[in-house]
Amino acid sequence: MDRFVRNFIIVSIIYLGLSSIMGIAMLWKQSLMSLKFVHSHLNMLGWVSMMIYGVGYHVLPRFSGRPLKHPKMGELQFWTANAGLIGMLLFYSLNISAPKAAYSTASVAFGGLEVFSIALFFYNMLATLLPGGQH
Ligand code: HEM
Ligand code: HEM
């Protein structure tokens, strides 16, 4: 198993743990509901998407009988997906607790990094799986 594949699976489980604790905290304290976006995206982009990236990178090329076309791009996607998610949610939370234009700009910029990481997965998977991507 590639190192970045293993890392995707490990961090996805950590995000599940964090977001579940956060979900309980939100049930406990109504005021934390203002961070619902953080909980839902720790889950959807952290737990669900990263588990799918990890399993997808490992299994889908094997199903199609072709190696992953750009393993280095997979490694880059690991770092950009995590930096994008953590940065987006951190600056979103700071902006909720003490609103500042710089926080919301930073949150959008890290969201852009997250979208870039999604584009890397999209490209790498299609380049591997589509017949023209065979090497
Ligand atoms: C112990 C585990 C969890 C707890 C205690 C929990 C708790 C909560 C709470 C209190 C809310 C706010 C609901 C509201 O708006 O009234 C919420 C929203 C949400 N949760 Fe969780 N959650 C848990 C796990 C998960 C998991 C595993 C996922 C996804 C795989 C998830 C996805 C979401 C999403 C997408 C929302 C936003 C839903 C909406 O806006 O209507 N949660 N959760
Ligand atoms: C770069 C990627 C993404 C960005 C920037 C993003 C951004 C957003 C924003 C701004 C909202 C509205 C939050 C609010 O009402 O306060 C939202 C809601 C939501 N998004 Fe995303 N999203 C992304 C990816 C995803 C993905 C991949 C999923 C599912 C797999 C997802 C599931 C949801 C759900 C279920 C809601 C409604 C629950 C909530 O209000 O938190 N998002 N998203």
C-alpha cells in the first residue's frame, strides 16, 4: 500500500473521531451549533472523502488492471486536501468567534486549495481508468 494511501485512511478515521466528539458537543451546547459547517465538513470532506480517496487510489487502479498514472500527484493531493480542509475550517471558526474580513478571505482561499485537491484526484483517476490513460 502506498504511503499516501495509508495516510488518507489514517487521517479519515481521526476526522471521524474529532467530528463525532464535536457532534456530541453541539448536542450539549446549543451555541456550538454555529459550527455546524465545521462538523459537517470534517465529516464529508475529512472522514467520507478521505476514506474514499484512500480506498479509491488503492482499489480502482487494480480493478482496471493499470497502475496509478501519477503516484506523486496522489501524494500532493494528500497534503493539499488536508491543508485545504484544516485551513478552511480553522479560519471559518475564527471568523465565527471574532469576525474579520481577513479570516473569511483565508477561509475562502483554503477552500480553493481544497477544490484544487479534488481536481487532482479527478484528473489522476480519469487518467488512470480511461482507456487512453494506459501506459
Ligand atoms: C457521534 C456522532 C455524531 C453526532 C453526535 C452528530 C451530531 C450532529 C448534530 C447535533 C448536528 C446538527 C443538527 C442540526 O442542525 O440540528 C449534525 C449535523 C450534521 N452531521 Fe452529524 N453527528 C455525528 C456524526 C456524523 C457523521 C458520521 C456524519 C457524516 C458521515 C455527519 C454528518 C452531518 C451533516 C452533513 C450535518 C449537517 C446536516 C444539516 O445541515 O442538516 N454527522 N450532526
Ligand atoms: C471544497 C469543498 C467544499 C466547500 C468549499 C463546501 C462549502 C459549503 C458551504 C459554504 C456550505 C453552506 C454552509 C452553511 O449553510 O453555513 C455547505 C453545506 C453543505 N455541504 Fe459542503 N462544501 C464542500 C464540499 C462538500 C462535499 C464533498 C460534501 C459531501 C460529500 C458536502 C456536503 C455538504 C452538506 C451536507 C451541506 C449542508 C450541511 C451544512 O450546512 O453544513 N460539501 N458546503
